[in-house]
Amino acid sequence: MSNRLMPAGIIALASFVLMMFAPARSAATPVPFAYVDNRMTIQCRINGTGPFTMIIDTGSPDVVIDPQAANVLGLHVRGDGSVNGAGNRTVQIWATNLREVDIGSQSFSSVPASVIDLSEIRTKLGFPHLDGVVGYSIMKRFAVAVDVDSQTISFLAQPPSTPPSASATSFTGVIPVVAATVDGIHTTVLIDTGDRSSLTLFGPFAKEHDFYARASQSNIITGYGLGGPVYADVLTLPSLDIFGRQLNAVVTRASRQTAGVFTGTEQGGSIGEGVLRRFNIIFDYPKQKIIAWPSKKFAEPDRFVPPPSTPAHNAS
């Protein structure tokens, strides 16, 4: 199979699949999540064993399993070509099927999954455990409520009630695409909970609007994704308008990648967890709406945090 370009996310995958759902064992209950390297991670059970640590990633079309977890589970895998992620290199991908995935009180059966090596992300970004990713193929039938204030996530048949301060934003696509204003420039952006940064400007957009000239740090490693390190310039953006709110002093990376998703031209960039954690958010996939209101982290000052294993120096 020929190489496929990833649509978004540090660990996004290239295909999206349909899945069959078994009835939930009981009414949906909130599932605790923990932030690791500015990403939401949850515990789940797969084929009756676990727990396995999974990232909640709106930037991934699929469920992803690391080869180590696949070996523990004794999964049969088959080659499925290669993909591009956030890094410059292509990576090999395999396909498999999970008999059952249990997240909190809910159980999903016959779940297609992609098997991709996540070891570089796990080791370079300080994950004690990282077994895979929960992506669109599970979330697509739910209003996925991310309560930053209580650090829980819920998979709901209908969105819950929201405070008067909540705003609704329409999105398109498997990976949510919404309108945004980046320092006065109107564009569209991907909403990617798998992006460790606050805002990533894609290379063509950053070059067109001369954002590189504003950098305080140039061509440094700002993270790791499928395909290796992510090089970018770091700058502080005066204003970002998203979800009906204006944010100021947003630490931003302007991509220096030569391949992969951050070289895309369809969107100006992607909004990552550094911004998203400022909001309590409902991703209402059936209605293609994002409902957001300020979390208790809304007014926290933004700052650039280099990857834990990587010194913040200029790249060669």
C-alpha cells in the first residue's frame, strides 16, 4: 500500500473505520483522566485485560495500539502500509481487531484498530506507560464531555446542560475543523487534543504571514510525534480568537517541518491541549458542534515547556 499523509495530530492515523458497538453495561459514568505531557490519558481494558493507558486524541481517526500492547494481548496483525505523522519520517502501520474495549462503564465490541510503534513518544515525552490512543472511531457517536475542572471525561448519548457562558461552534470533518482568528488573520484550525502545544502554525501559513520573524527561539525540538521530532520556532502570539473567546499571549510554535501533517495548506494550524485545557468542552460529534466555556485554568499564564528529554537549544 502506498504512503498516506496523516490529516492531523502528533499520533493521528491515516484511515478511518466503522465499528460495531455492544450495548453499554450501564449508564455512562465519568472516567477520570490524567494529564501527561499536556495530553489526557485514561485507563481502559482490552479483551478483558488491563488496564492499558490510552491518550484521548481528537486528532486520530482510529483506535491505536502500540506493538508491545498488541504482543501482550496476543493480537493477530497484518501489514497496512505506512503513514506520515507530525514527524518528517513515514512509519509502518499494521491493522488488527479488538474483541472488546471497556472504558469506564461502557463496552465496545469488534473494534478495528491500527498498530503503530509509539515508543519514541513514550520515552521522549515522559510517559510512564503509553499503550495506545482512543480516536474518532469510538468518539463519533457521542457527545464527549471533557470536564477539566473535575478531570473527567464522559461519553454521552446527549450533551449535558451547560452554563450560560457556554458558546457553540460548528465543526466539519473527522478531525474537528473550526474557524479561528490568529492575531487578526481569519483562518481555520484543527482541534487536536493529541497536540501538546497551545497552538501550532503550519509551515505554509507561518511563512505566508511572516510569523518566523517574531520567534524568541528558532528551529528547536518542540515535541515528538509519529515519524520523529517536531522542529519549530517558538513565539508568543498577541491574540487568538477561538470558541467565541479571545485569548492573549498564547505561546505558539511555527512549524519548521519538511514533511508530515504540519506542512499542510488546508488549515492555518492546530489548537492543542495548552489552549483546550482552558475550557470545559463538549465534542458533540453527531451534531458536529463544540460547546465550550472557561475552565478554572482559563486565566493561567501560558508558557513553553520543552520536551522533558530534550534541551531547549537550536537544532542543527
